[in-house]
Amino acid sequence: MPRVGQQCCLPSEDSTPCTAYIKRLKARFSYVRMKYLFFSWLVVFVGSWIIYVQYSTYTELCRGKDCKKIICDKYKTGVIDGPACNSLCVTETLYFGKCLSTKPNNQMYLGIWGNLPGVVKCQMEQALHLDFGTELEPRKEIVLFDKPTRGTTVQKFKEMVYSLFKAKLGDQGNLSELVNLILTVADGDKDGQVSLGEAKSAWALLQLNEFLLMVILQDKEHTPKLMGFCGDLYVMESVEYTSLYGISLPWVIELFIPSGFRRSMDQLFTPSWPRKAKIAIGLLEFVEDVFHGPYGNFLMCDISAKNLGYNDKYDLKMVDMRKIVPETNLKELIKDRHCESDLDCVYGTDCRTSCDQSTMKCTSEVIQPNLAKACQLLKDYLLRGAPSEIREELEKQLYSCIALKVTANQMEMEHSLILNNLKTLLWKKISYTNDS
């Protein structure tokens, strides 16, 4: 290498030191370039592989065209009918937008019906047996739309619906009222009669707990409104924000965000505390709606932020109610299920019973009530940014709520007391703010 002050030689002169220096520079540059090219190609390869895998997953999850074809084929051959059929299959004023599906057999899309936004849900595949990790209901007859059969009278159809409700909801004294309500909903064209196609659609939809719950709670503030149906495809009201945290990122970006950082980012993008309090009150009110409601108790088996949304007025709206199931139905299906430990006695993510080690069978009594699970979700959500003057009391009440057990003495009284105390504390703090 030339020393300081040494002049690099011209090609015609003795240039041995300069030539060696230049060769070393070229060798180093070649090494850096190869290293750069290698890592560039590696990044491209890995990135392409991730995108391919995600695209393959997306095409498997999002099968809206298949869903529409199945439903419209049944409609055009006269098998099914409903208020959304003509718009979906003839005029095509109901169409699918962004895919929200998380499982191939539960298709879910943002949609537009005319000028109205909605959420379109469609069942795709036949489940041959009960799977406590996916669906609670067998799906065989829904796919085929084989009930009721031609020649079934309205009275016979009412008896079928009544028997279904008795199995799902228990022996409630007012099931006949619910049957009449279902017939009103099934009459999609409002001509005063339920056609065979409408009856087949209604029967298929009644196997789905979310549809049943929407009908039962159709007048409640926090339940999304049913806009229409065709076969077992149905359209429900959409909400502006589809998570408690109010932030949604493209799936490609989600791939590269660590879960811990995502949780911190979620907290950063929550609404102001008074608005969070109003949303939380909405969840507590919904818990009241499904706790020993007019047709029995329903269990919330997946209480997570992604299943709860809110509108521009910060009123809570349920986004996904497919894992809210009738208590009677769940108890009947989970009892006597073989188990090795309590982990085998779980439905969804939040409905847990215990494993009886003497019989190796699941018990039927769910351990945690809905309210305790709701408070667990709300704990960090409400305590972050809570006003200092109520933070201690709020934390105390939330932990008392989380400790609730179904088997506790006077559980219903404790449930009502804790729920009312929480609502009162939150309302008292926000009742004089613009956010209320």
C-alpha cells in the first residue's frame, strides 16, 4: 500500500505498489458486492415465500365466489329463498368486499347492499362431526337444505322449530312466542306466508347460534341488526370500528409486527378514556342481555377484542357472535366428553368446565360466568389512562369481578351487584362529559 505522501504511479512507470493496492480494492469490492447480492436475493426469496404462503392461505380462507355460486345455484333452482337472494343472484346489488374470514368454512366479508354497508357471512363446508375447536353444530343438513321437505305444513314446520329450540334453549315457557317471531323473520317478502324456500333458509340459519341470537336480541342496542338472508348466507349491520382498539393494518404488515409491539401499539391507538368507559359500559350491558335473557342464558365462549366493535358514537356493537352459545346446548354436548385434564373440557377459548378424574369425563358446569371474562378483557383497557380519583376503586371492582365463579353461593346476586357497581362508577365519571 502506498505510504502517506507517496505519489501513485502512472501506468508507464514502475507501478508495482499501486497495482497491488488496486487489486486489493477490487477484491474487497467484489466481496462486498457478492455479499450484498447474496443477502438481497435471500431477502427476496424469503419475502416471496412468505407472500406466497399468505396468498395461498388467503385464497383458501376467502372463497366468496364459491359461496355465491353455491347459494345462487340453490336459489335459481328454487330450493331456497330469502330477501337477499334477488340482490345477490339476479340484480347483483349485493356484493362482497374485503375478506374478513378466519376459517375456510366460515366465510365473512365486508359487503355493500345497494348503498348500505354490511357484513356478509356464509357457511361453506360440511362438518361430519362435532368439533369443539370449530363449530358447535353439525352442518350436514344445512349444506343440503333438505329440511323441511315438500308437503310440510306450516304447523309441522312450527313443531320442528319448537323441538329445535327446546333442545338448544331448554324447556322455556315462552318458546311458542319465539317460534312465531321466527316465522315473521322467515317471511322475507312479507306476503304473510312462508314459502318452502324461505322455510329451508330459515331452518338452515336456525342451526347457527349467531343468527338465533340476532333474532332473540333484535331490539337490543348492542346486537347487530339482521339486514337479510338467502339460504344460510346472511347480511348483518356493519360497524365502523371492528376491534376495541380501533386500529386495523393490512395483513402483509401484520406479518412483520411482533406480538408484544402490536399490543403496545393497540393501547396507543385506543380512544380517549371517557370513550373507552362508554364502550365498556356497552359490553357490560350486552352481558346483561345474554345473562338469563327472555329465552335462557347464553355463554360467551370467545371474548376477545376482535369480536367487539363500536360505532362513531362509541356505542359497543358485537362484531362476531358465533361463539356465543345457549347454556343448555353447551352443557348437553360437553357433559360426559372424555378427558385427561381440564384442557380437554374447553369450547372456544373461554368456556371451560372441569375434568372429573374419577370418571375421566367433562362436567357440565362452566367455571367462569360471562361477566368475569368480560372484566378480564376490560381490565387493562380501562385501567390505562383511568382518572386518578377513581383508579383505585375501579381496579378493586374489576378484580372482584374477575374472581366471580359460577359455583359461588348467591352468584346471581353477586353478579348483579358487581355489574351495577361497575356501570355506576363509570357512568358517574363520564355522565357530564361530551363523550357520554
